[in-house]
Amino acid sequence: MLGLVAAATPGASAASGHSTFTYDTYTQVMTSWDPSTDYSNEIIAMQEMYETLTRYDSQTKQVTPLLATSWSSSDGGKTWTFQLRHGVTFHTGRPLTAAAAAASINRTIKLNQGAAYIWGAVSSVTAPSTYTLVIHCKYASPIDLISSSDYGAYIFDTQAAPAAGLAKWFAAGHDAGTGPYTVESNTPNAEVALTLKAFTKYWGGWSGNHFTQVAFRVTPEASTAAQLVDQGQVSFVEQLTPQLWKAQVGQSSVQTTSNPSWQNLITFFNTSSGPMANENFRKAVSTAIDYKGIVAALQGGVVRTPGIIPAGLVGYDASAPEYGLSMTKAKSYLKASGYSGKKESLTLTYTQGDADEQLAAQLIQSELAPLGLTVKVEALQWATQWAKAQAKSPSARQDIFLMYWWPDYADPFSWFTNLYLGEATPYFNLSYYNNKTVNAQIGRVEATLAVSKSAGAALYDTIQNEIYQDAPTTTLWTVKYQRVLTAGIKGYQDNPAYPNVVFVYNLKP
Amino acid sequence: MTRYALRRVGLSIIVVSGVMVLTFLISHVIPADPAVNWAGPHASASQIARARVILGLNRPVWSQILHYFSGILSGNWGISIRTHRSVLSDLMQAVPASLELVGAAIAIAVVVGIPLGLVSARYAVKFPDHFVRLFAVIGVSMPAFWLALILQLVFSRDLHWFPTAGEYNPVLAYAHPIPHITGIPLIDGLLRWDWPLVTSSLQHLVLPACVVASYPVGVVTRMVRAKVLEVSEETHSQMIRSLGFSERALLGRFSLRLAWSPVVQVLALVFAYSLANTFLVEAVFDWPGLGNYAAQSIETLDVPAIAGVTLFVAMVYVILNLLVDLAQALFDPRVLIS
Amino acid sequence: MLSAGVITVGALVLIAVFAPLLAPFPGDASVATHPFSVLQAPTWLHPFGTDEVGRDILSRVMYGARISPLIAVAVLLIATVVGVPLGLVAGYFGGVLDDVIMRVTDIFLAVPALLLALALSSVLTPTIGSTIAAISVTWWPWYARLVRGEAASIRGRRYIESCRALGIPRWRILWRHVLPNATTPVLVQMSLDFGTVILTASALSFLGLGVQDPSPDWGLMVSEGQAYFLTNWWLVTFPGLAILITALAFNILGDGLRDRLDPRHRMFQ
């Protein structure tokens, strides 16, 4: 009789020296294959296939060498010179040279999509010698930090295909990186959507104990993922519900980690039209939300952060002013706003599929009801949600927009330049906030920071205060990355600078 | 016979064309802007405009319909907004898994439903009959998605008898390559004597197949009972009784054969219904079939894919019905008269 | 069995009607939430536990009894209002009209009901209205077919011919002679369909295509509880059980009615 017990061997197989790391994610892995323009979940795979010049170590809070072995800045932070590592080969077979590196950065800048904005200060990228890369900037900019960015900073072989067809070549499921793993099989609709195999010519070498294969498995249901890791069928689960994670703590077959991240959930109020255009109205809504309650409802999966910048980044201020729950204040703000008392319906949009955002939406809807405000909650696909927020006519847009944000490199600039800088056509500034003082301050802050850390931190404080006064947004929480791995794996560090990325090469099976 | 066959085939073609019009209407009556979905998140305005052209949204409606029809006939069922691949190839990839699931469910329905129906008819009105009838009506009243969750909770999580999700254990693929002949792991494993694969496939198949089988089992049981009782009341059955054959012989040897035809018809109907029912079950069990594909397409508002799945299942249904009608005409010429 | 069906359906109707009085936390069926008491296991205070935003599940299940039968009634009403006249006309007049109407119903019937309803709902904004509309569109062909069969068979009867010979206008014949004969099968079919429509509607809301939060629709509750059900089983179990029991009760009732009313389907009582 066939054995019907679900016996399962752990992620390693019997063949000698061969071991597979299975990464379990909840949504489609590769939404884009292009290292210049990708900006989504594919980061979990791209960071295995591609590398950047430098990498940010969140433990030491330092930028560490990767494809660049050393660097220096001159001219007041406007010129950066990188010495590249020798003996690095692209997966296409060609060697890494400064010319190749310059070509990849220039392509990213030219295409100007995804995270290309991080190179906004750059005026030119040149390769004076085979292994020397020079980057000139229009104003002082922390290029060493920027080149460690999680998106838009990959160094790849632009000659993998003729220039006009390079985008298509990537889209067909090829990779041209220098990383430890390269694409083996790509089956987007299958359970195991993607497998990568070890790149034998990787500059780091393969001595010692390494995983030789990385597989990405997609399980949309968290409950399924929990059972898979319990049974050893996957090595790492990206995200579970707080309840499921708690149930895993203490199980002998798994190890659990919980680390604060730099990912926060921001509520954007429509300052351009509708009732939210009124500052007192926004303050009324901000003080009607039960922040402590929302965090409690998530049962340990999130923490409350004052202000906009999460802990661990420069400019974080634990004593930043924040709005707290106060129904009396809310009612008085509401009166001050001149609210007539008629039934006002607010539209709230969030990204469908995210259970935590759904929870926040339900709670906000319930908490605004006592003020006489009806909230219509719409769960939309991200693309749809975003399109609605960018509608040409301001009245077609939503009143409240929920969105996660996290930095591209270890610096709070990403929040301010993307979310709070005035925009002629809305992109990510989805409260449509436009404050000339704040705009000017944001324009200065990176240069200030590059010169003096304390001056930069102080300026960030000022900006946060200014924004607090206008209340165009409110921050609900900062995510805690709660991961589950199979027990035997050693060496896992959760690096918030590379959200959800597991540097598999550094793990020991 | 040929005239009948031609008429039926002609009818089927009309019906399929009508369904194509339906799916065209559905895929072009879209609230959200499909071009934005296609271009993806973080897309620029020019990329969205280009997507509009690719999707043909800038053409007049009649031109779109013609384009749609000619596309379907030539194998171009559109590009999935979510996976960015041809819908037809997505469907072809997903079909074997659904076939495996629905096939197993129908097999369970036949193996369990027919004996139950016979028992119910044999002991009509007495306790076993009531018990079986209750069981059958629960089967057709069962919300499939709920049963899937409950079974998963009890048999997989609590009792650890069966695995939670998937078609087979993907870890097997690392040890040695999975044979890929039909695309159905169970059959491929049998064809290649790959026993670990066969075992794993069967383990993973049990729970989802049981859930999908709940409705067919109910239907088959009730149908067999009704038909057998109907037949056993007829004059020829009374004659058989008067000749001294036992009730058991009557039910087994004589009535069942006559009850067969409507049961086969019902199975074809049930097959199509179950194919649609898998939408609810496959998502829970992570089964990589049409249902999962459809569920994910619905979630992402991937309209070309939704339209493609609808059209595909409708075509399967029409072809099945056509085959059943033709087979019936072959065996029972009375059909040709109507 | 009929009596068991009647009693259960009666209980459901009572619960639906008197939900505001019976439910311990009626506010939880609309916008109230209690973030500090989320995901509590069943206790005396909350016999069915609380959900992910702290709402009492028993109260929500009770209020949910209002939604599913309402949808079923609306759907079947629309299906008959659209399908019966079309079927009458097709069956009685025959000819091209009959062919056209039958082909149209063939097309709709070629797609399994759930699938067509899913496809339609996915392109409409999800509300209770869109659910009713989507399911009605897929349901009317059955009734048209049913009535057409009855009308076609009645048309051939002698007394109809005599009516025509007497010069009675056609619409009158349809209304007074054909329609009443078609009523019984239609009623029987409606009672049989009730349970299936409820299952279809809950499947639609399970996939997020029906009523939205905070409406206490059972299918929606199962869907929302899915993420939590391995650690908090009560979120999924009770609403799903409610769906099962409701569909079961209506199906048993329908079976019983059919046994009583339709001599062709006597089930050997």
C-alpha cells in the first residue's frame, strides 16, 4: 500500500554537494527582468543574479566593498572614484571592466525608469582606465551610498545583446549580472516559478559550504507557506501573518527572526480636492485614528513610529511630534474646518491582497464613523490604485491612499524626494502636497548631509516638523520583518536596506 | 446519422461563436484602464500609451471584434496582463493539472456514487436510503471553498495525513528530472515507473479531488437512484421479477445498463461544472491548474486571461456535449428522430 | 425530510428578520470594530469568537442570514421575469423566433453558470447589485428553456386549437391557458435553484466579487478568515457552516416540494 504519510525531506537533496534553498514568496516573482528598470518584488531574485558596486551593512551602518574594492571622493563630494575588483566575470562570459560598469549605469540613467532617480545628481560616468570608474555630480551627493541601492544600481553587461534589443533580451528571461547565481529555469505560472543555479565562475569562489541552487516558490496563502516550512519543503518564508509566525516560534524544525525594517505604511490625504483639502479636516482625521489600536490589532507584526523616518536611519527622531488618538480634539478640528455636518463620503484605496492594509482600512473606516464620516474602502490592484491616484482631474482621485514606502538606499531622502516634493504631475507624491518651503529644504538636504551628518539630521528634523504642521499624511506603522527559516540554515541576517532579500551565497546549509 | 451529426456540429459552431461574442463583450467592457495594468506599476505615461496600442484599444469596436475573432481562430488569444505571456500558452500549461484533478474527482464520483445510488435504490424508503440521500444532498449543498479549507485544516494541519498544497513535492525535482510527457505528473510517473513521483502525486491529489468530488458524488448518487427506481418500476422489470430473478439481479444486471446513458450525460455536464468549481478549490490547495490561473486572473483583473479561461471551458463543454450526443445517437437511434 | 427543511428554513427566516434583537453585538454587523479584542477564541461572551478586527462572529452570522436569501430571491425573480416570457413566446410561436431564442439560451448555457457569473462580476464594480445582476444573467436561460418546453407541448393540445378557432387573441391564450400550466415546473425549479444560487453567490463573494466589507456576507467572511484560519479556525468554520446549512435546508425543501408537486419525479415516498 502506498504510504500516505506526508514524509518530506528538507530542502537538501541526497546528491552530494547539491543543496537547494527554496524561497517562499506570496506574489509573482519576476515582474521585470531588466536590471535598469525593475522596481518590484523581483528584487528577491535580482539580488542573487546581480551585484552593485557597494553594499550597505546595516549592522555596522557602513558601506562595504562589493564590485568596487575601494573608493574616494573629492571636490567636496562632487567627484567619486571607484577602484573595481579584478577577475570578475559576467554571466555572459565577458569580464567586468570600468567601461562595462559605466555603460550599465549610463543605460539606467538614460532609460530613466524605476529607481533611476537615485542617480539624479550625476552629470557623467567615465572609465579613465580598465578598473577605474569616475562619477561626476552636479552637486555633492553620497554616491558610495547610492551605488549600494537595492534598485537601479546593478552592474551588468550591456553587450549581452545589441543595444536596441537589450530590453527584449532581458524580458525573455535572461540575466547578465555578476552575482553568485544565474537563471536556470523560468516557469512563471508554476509553483516553483524560478530556479537559479550557482555561477561556477563567481569571483567569490565556491569553497566551503554553499547552496548550489536557489528556487522561488509562490504560495499566495500564508497558511500554506507556514505548513511548507514546517515540513521542510521550503527553506525560507518571506511573510506570514503575525499569528502564524507566533505559532512557529519555538518549533524545533524552524528558526524564527523578527527585525525592525525601514518599511512604513503611510496614509496620504488628498490635499488637492475634496474635504481633505482643508488642513483642519486632515487634522481631525489624523486625531480620530486609533494608532495604538491598529498596532495592537496586528499582534506584534508592526511597531509605531513617530514622524516619517523609521528607526535606524539618519534623521530618525524618537521625539518627533505626532498625532495621537483624541476624539475631543478630532471633533474640534472638524468644527474648525467648517464641516457642515452633511454626510461626507471619503474614498480610501489600498493594495488588494495585503491583509495588513486591509486591516488598517477596516479600522480607519470604523474609527471615522463616529465623526459622521463614511469611508468607502476600495481594494485595488496596485496598478489600478496608482492610476486612480494619478488621474488628471483631482476630483477623480481618492481621498485617502495607503501605501508602503521604503528607501532605495540607506538614507531618508527617498521619502522626501518621492513623497513630499511638489510635483506638476503626481507620481508618488500622492497627497499632492506642495509646500514651497519644504520643497526648497528637500532640495538642499542631500548636499547638507553629504557635508555634515549633524546638519543634515537637523534639517531632516525641520522638514518633518513642517510636514507635521500641514498634516498631509500620517504614518500608521513600521513593519517588523518576521521570517521563518528551516532550523539548520546558518548565517541569516535580515538587512533592511535590501528588503526581503536573502543573500543565499552567505548562508550555510 | 450524418445529417444529425452535421446539424449538431453546426449548432456547436454557432454556440461557440456566440460565446466568443460574450467573452469579447466581457473583455472590452472594462472599468479599470487595461493599458495601465499591462504597463505595470511605476510605468511612465509613454509606456501606458504604447500599451494602449499593443492592446488595440485605440481602434473602433467593430475592428476590435474582427481582430478578436481572427485572433482566436489563429491561436492568438491575447496576452495575459499579469504574466505577459500568451493566454493560450498559459492555458495549455494549466490544463493538465485541472484534467488530473477533475478526472480524479469524476473517478471518485463514479466509484462512490454508483454503488451508493444502487444501495439507496435497493433499500428505498428504508434507513440506508435516507442516510444515502442525506449524504447526497449534503454533497450538492456543500460550499466547495469551505470544504477545501476544513479538509486542509483537519487532514493536513492537524492529522498530518496528507500534504497541504501543490501537485507533488517539488523537492523531487532536485533529485532527478520530472518526466514530462502528458504534463500530468501522476500519469507521467506511471508511464516512466517513477514511483516516488506517483506516490507524491497521489498524496497531493487526495484532498483536492475529494473536495471537487463532493458535488458530482451527490449528483451521481441521486441520478442513479432515480433512474434505477424508474426503470425497476417498468413492465419489463416486473416481467423479470416474475421470472424469478432476485431484486439484486434485477438492479445489477438489468437496470444498471439502462440507467447508464443518462448517467453518462450527467457526467459530461458535471465535468464542466466541476471544471468551474475548481476555481474555488485550486486556490486553497495551490493546485497549478485552470482554476488557480483563473482565480489569480480575477484578483489582478487580468481580463484577457479571464475571457480566455471562460472561452476555453465553454469550448470544452460544447465539445463534450457534442461527443455525448453523437455517442448517444450511435447507440440509441431513437434520438435521431427528435 | 420535507418537514426538516421547512423547520430549518423557517428558523433561518426568523433569525434574519429578528437579527437586531437576537444578535448580542448588532453594531459589529456594520462599522464597529474592537482592535484590542481581535481574534479571540469562542467563549461565552463571543460564542463564535471574534474576527480579525474584533467583531463578534455570531452577530455577523446572524445578520448574514439577511443577505444570501435576499440575493437568491432577487436572482430568481429576475430570471423568471426575463426567462418565462421569452420561453412562452419561443415555445408557443415556434419558428424563427423559437430558433433564435433557443440559440441564445444555448450560448449562455454553454458556459457553466459559476464561470460566466465570475467573468461578468470581475468586470463590474463589486456590490450586492452586481452579484445579483451577474448571476441573473446566467440563470434566466434555464427558465426560458423550461417554459419553452412546456409551452411547445401545450400548443399542440386540442383545446388550444379550439381556442384559436374561437378567435381568442393569442396573448390571452398565453396568459390564461399556457402560462398556468408552466407555473408548476417553474415553481419547482425555483425551489430547487434556491440553494444553488446561494452557493453561487457565496462563491462570488468568496472571490471578492460580491458585497464588500463591512457587510456580514458569509462567503466574504470565509474569504477574510482564510489568512487566519490555521491559527484561528473559528473565522472560517461558522460562516461556512451557515452557508452549508442554508443551502442544505433549501435543497431539502426544494426536493420535498418537487416530490409533492411534480408527479414525474415521484421519489417513492
